[in-house]
Amino acid sequence: MGLLDAIWHLLNFLLAPIGLGLIAASLCKLAWWGALRTVRWSRLALAAAGAAVLIQIIFLVWLGRDGRMSTYATQVVGVALALWWAAFGPRR
């Protein structure tokens, strides 16, 4: 595998969790626009995408392969918890 192939594999590995985090942060900001007026979108997006990427890496190491449904289900729960913490947690 060449360098370009390795870069494409890494980008494809990270694109789904980062996309999930960005979309979830946008929808969260849109749904609770009044309550989240003081919370920056970048903070929500960083928390959500970071949680999704972390879960993706943990499940890759634990299960030995990517793309399992348990990984995606855990990402949804992890992103929801990260968004809740970033939006309504004690350090809001």
C-alpha cells in the first residue's frame, strides 16, 4: 500500500464519525436554538465528532474490524451524550 492509499483509507475511516458529529451538532443547535444561544456551534461539533472518532477507534481495536453495527449504534449514543454534556452540562 502506497502513501496515497493509506491517506485515502484514513480519510474514509474518519469521514463517517466526523460527518455524524457535524450533522448532529447542527441539528442540536437548530432544535434548541433558544437554549443554546450562548453555546458555540464549534464546541458542539468538536465534542460530538471527537466522541464519534474515539468510539470508532476503540471499537476497531476491540473488534478487529471496522463497520460493525454495534460500532455505529454506540456512536449514536456517544454523540448524544457528548452533545448533552457540551450543551447542557455544568461547564456550559
